[in-house]
Amino acid sequence: CSLVGSEMCIRDRLNEAKKQVQKKVNDFKNAYKESDLISQQNGDLYVEYKSKNMPYIKQLSSSWKRLLTKDMHGKIFAASGNFNLNRYACKGHQTVNFFEKKKLPEEKFDAAICILLDISGSMRRRMEIAMSQVQVLVESLTDIGVDTCVIPFSGITHVLKEWGKPLKSFYLDAYGGTNTTDAVLLALNTLKYRDAKNRLCILITDGEPNNSNTASAAIKEISKFCDIYTILVNCPNDAGYQDYLRTVFGDSFIFNEDVAELNKTLTPKIRHSLRKWK
């Protein structure tokens, strides 16, 4: 009888263990489906915003291209060397445009730009607008051949857009603190290995770092290697706070009261870099 009881006890334990394993499997499947759904929703949102933002993307891209053509003295076409016999036969000596023209190839910026985006808890209400602004910037720079990388950061840091790959998704889950140090060091390490003549880091944040001292040291280190622009969104713009921020970010920071005006603030700074790179 005791043997039968032992067998039943073992069987019950096995059944309970199977139930626990199955529960973990189901939890994993549900979590995966939820994560996959969020990823799909973020992808759909990116496509939706890209459609809305296309006029702004084209406008900003055209602005960069106009900067590129300045050294060409307004010339878009050059003689191809091909003689147009029909044109000569029709117009004879009344014109000298007997040769075909070809469109000159557009220049490309040999540059890599890493964008660090603060996604800490305080950015939660502004994340969708911030991602929309980043989308316009990335798409317009990609259009002129500038490679970009997008790194969101909070308590943890990860890569949202890798070098050489398109940005396909929004990232709207803002939470945690502001680990600026790790974000800047990751930008430094990834920019070091880019095969680009010119490099730039853009730091977008709305608050002071978790550790001001280490963040300041990281910013000084990356400043030796490339340009860095710090855009402070929705931060107090008073003299005392500016003095504090200067000890953290150096003199490279600028205030941006509204995150929706992010590219309006960034465009002159990037244009300055592009001119210098030329």
C-alpha cells in the first residue's frame, strides 16, 4: 500500500512539474506575441509618420543638396561630348548648343552621424513627437548619403538603427533614468570603427544625467574624437542652470523649448558641420 502511495505521490509531482513547465511556455509565447505586436505597431506607426513627414523630409534633403552644389557654381549640367546632328540641321548657325548635355553626379558627404535619444520616463509624453523629428532628420541625411545610427537610452542603452540599415520603427516606451554616460561611450565606440572621414554625435535629452561626473568625462572624451551637439529639450533656461549644464556638457549644448522644433534647432548646427566637412 505504501508502494502504491509513493507511486501516486511521484505521479502527482510529475504532473505538477509538467503544469509549471507548460505555464512558463505559455507565458513565453504570450510575451513573444505581445512583443511582436508592439514591434508591428511601431513599424506601422513609422510608415504612417513617414507619409505625413515626407514634405519635411524632402525640404530638409533639398536644403542639404543645395549646400552640396555650391562648389559647382550653380552648374547642374555639363557637355557630354556627343554631337547632336538634328539640332545642327534645324538651327544651323543660330545656336552654338550643338552638343548634348549630361547631368552632373551629385556629391555625397563622407560622414557618419550618431544620434542619441533620451527615452527616460520624463520623455514619455514627448516620445512620439521626438521620434517623428528623428525620422525626418535620419531620412533626409540618408538621402544625401550620410550614414546614421540611432541609439535610445534610459537606464539601459540599445541600438534602434544600425549603421547602413534603414530606420523602420518608432520606439515609444519611455521609462527609467538617464544613463547618459553609457550612451555617449557607446556612440564613441561605434563611431571609432566607422569608415568615414567625418563624424558627428547628436545628444538629445531633457534632463541631467544620473551621474554628472562620469557623463562629463564621457563627453570630453568623445569631443576629442568628433563634434558633439547636445540639444536640451524642455529644460529650464535660466543662468544658474546653464552654468551647471556647462560643467556637464561643455559649451556644445543649446536649449530647445519644444521638442516639435527639434530639427529647426538642429539644422543650423548640422549645416555648420557639413560646410566644415566640405
